[in-house]
Amino acid sequence: MTGNPLLAARMERAGLKQAELADSVNRRIGTRTGKLGTTTDRHVRNWLTGKTRWPQVRQRLALEEEFSATAQELGFIPPAPRTRAPSEDPVRRRTFTNGAASLTAGALIPAPSSGTNRVGMIDADRLERNFSDLVRQDNQDGAGLRMETRALAHARHALELQDVGRASARVRARLYYLAAAFTGTALWAAVEAQETDRAKLHLNEAMTLAGMAGSSEMQMRLWGHAALLSFQQQHLPKAQAAAEAGRRAYVCRQDALFRSLASARLAGILSAVDGCNSHAQRALANAHKAYQQADLSEERPTWLSFFDKAELNGLSALVMARLGRYDESEAYLHQALTQLRPEYRRNRTYYSVHLALAQLAQGEVEEAVATAKPLVPTRGEPPLSGRTSGLLRKFDRGLHRLAPGNPSAVEWADRYAEGELEQ
């Protein structure tokens, strides 16, 4: 469930709690109208959860003044033209606790270097360490709304640092790079949650920042996310074009590991395009060849740390499944799960669901249920991401069609229904 991470990020950056923002909005309304406003923390909570998508005009003006941003930049959505009000809120709601939405900036975001009006590499280094922490958290537990919010807050800080004081061209380029990196992480979190509208906004912003940084490497990362986003929307020609753009990035000519990842992503898209089976297999073969050529001891950006032999085998499994070669997909998945680093819990769950689907496609009902059943979250466990949850629903539907009366299928149905009730 999701709300308004753009507003939450601004609040987090400013260190504002819900009640504090309400008070500030009321003061600004009072300055404008001569009468103190009546905004409460409940109004702010409704803005954060998405329950209120377009605040009243006095509140909007106060918010725009508070954050020096337009209402749309704060994540609000104006009503459709000639429509009084939408009958259904398309933004799915999330209950935001004060603790989650009002984390102080000092706890998460480094302050600029004190005692000087010059912004230097030491400021960028602090941000880079925070970016590395976010990447590690994503690899271990997966992205969520809180990570999306934190990433956006850091991206904003990277841009605000350039207004603090003087900075060399080299420092400015690095700050733009970091802003693109953080926005790319927010993009990934939205893609994982299958929140396509927000993901598109993050993609456009991140691409602009990566271009300003002049970073082929960051653009290659973003093209990969763009391909997955279009694939989720079933826009296969656009997904293919994005994956091909990533493969053409200059960094892929310079570094075989980047080339391997880009080729594997392209193979994944091509395997879903009619008439491109041979092209998909060729791209996948190129991915494995490039991986063998890569010097794995070289230092590379933190965001690429997830891409190892386990991930390549996992991506290969997805290609084989889309080509209908489920036995080969299962073999790749067993390799991936054996090689996967223990701390990569998110990917372990994701590829385990794919393993269950590959086993089910081969009619191995008991094995598939044994693989899938432990993946259903129990009480107190965090919910699965949008992508992984969708795969489990696909497994549930496929099992019901294939073996509705099978004892293992009945056992699965009970466990799955129990897990759904607990979420």
C-alpha cells in the first residue's frame, strides 16, 4: 500500500512532524488572510496516505510556500478537468505513523560541511555512504515506500547542497550523479511496488539528472529500470527499446560486467517478444560470455553489487521460462539459489517463487507446493513486494487450474488464504 512519498520526503528533509507541518501551514494561511488556518495533523496524515489528493487552495498555497515547490512537485494530483471529484481514489492508501513519516533529517541526511560556504567532496562522500546503506538495505530486504521516501529526501539534499555555497564543476557533477542515483533507487522502489505512475515521474527526473552528471553508467542503470517498467505495463516495443538503449551505453563498451547485465536484461525482454526467441538466446549467450570476460576484482559502483553469478543465473532462468523451456529454467534457478549470498533475502524469495512456477509448469505439483508454501508471510513478517506478491497470486491461480483436488493443492490453498488474512 502506498501514499505520497514526495511530500513525505520533503517533510523528512525538513525534519517536520505532522503536527508541526499543520502549525506552519496555519501560520502561513494567517499571514495571507489575517485569520489563522484550521489545518490539523489529520489533514497532513490524509495528504501523506493519499486520502486527500488535492488540498484546499489556501492549504496548497501555504504548502507551496513552505517547501518552495508546486503542489504537483509535492505529490498532489489535481482533479480531472470538468470532473467534480474522482469517484475512486486511484492512489492506494497506506497508514503513515508519525515515526515513519517524520524522521528527522539529521538522523538520515548528512549536513553540509560546517564553518565554510564551500561544498566539497567531503559532502558528497557523506551522501555516497548513505546511498551505499540504502543499496545494502534494498538487496537484503527489498525496497518499500519508506526506502522510496528516504531516497527522494537524499536526492533533494544532493541538489540543495549546490545552493549552499560554491562548488567546483567536478563536485557539482558528482552531486548530480548522486541525485540521479537516489532518484533511481526511488524509481526502483516504485517499480517493485508496481506503482507505475510514480515510477514514471522518478524515471524522468533521474534521467535528467544522469544527463546533467554526464554519467553513462547511471543512464545504463536507469534504462534497465525503464525496460522493466514498460514490461510491467506490457509495452513490449518500448521495453525492448529501453533495454537496447542500456546495452548501447558507452560503459558497456568499456566494462564487460556492465555489458553482461545489459545483455541479460535485453534477453529477458526479447524472450517475451513474438518472433524474437533466437535473438533472446543470442543476447543471453552474450551475457554469459561477457561475464566470463569481466574482471570481478575491479572496483565498481555500489548499485552494481547485486550482479553476480547468482543473479545472472536467475535472469537466465526468467528467459528460459518465457521461452517455455521450464526444465532449463528450473536448473538455472537451483544454481541461483545455491549461489545467492545469504543476506540477499529479497532475491531469494523472488527466485524461489519463480522456481515454484517452473516446477508447476512441468506438472510437479507436490514439489511446487513445497517450494512455494514457506514463502507465504506469516503473522509479524513483512509483506512481500508488489512484484513477488503478484507472482504468488499467479502460482495460486495456476495451481487451482492444474490440480484443484490434489491434496497438496488443498493444503496450499489453506495456507495461502491464511497468509492473505494476516496481511
